[in-house]
Amino acid sequence: MVDPDPGEMLPEYDFSQMKGLVRGKYASKTKNRPRMIRIADDLSDAFPDDEAVNAALRDYLQGHTVKAHSGK
């Protein structure tokens, strides 16, 4: 017997017949989750926690305008 692919749902888990399921029920709650951003190694001593990073960014933004970056 071959082990199933861990990314695939097994046939016995047929959720299409279940009642009361709502797709994306909790999706709106994920918008407010904290984002994880990696601080470069050479900056980690200056910013030991998220409060230090947020304080520095707020201070910086008082005198600067930052344009949104498309990301990828």
C-alpha cells in the first residue's frame, strides 16, 4: 500500500455533504494578524523586540513620506 500524499485530502473526508460549513468564515479575522518581518542580523541588537521597531518606524515616519511598495 502506498502512503497518500500529505497534501491531499483522503476520500473518506467528504466535506461536501456536511451542513453548516461556510467557506472563508474566518478570513476577515486574518487581516488583523501580526505580520512577521525579519530584521537583518546587523540591526537586531538595535531592535531587540517589536516595540523598539515600531517606535523607530513611527519616529522616522514623522518626517518622511513612504510610498507603498508592490512587494513581489
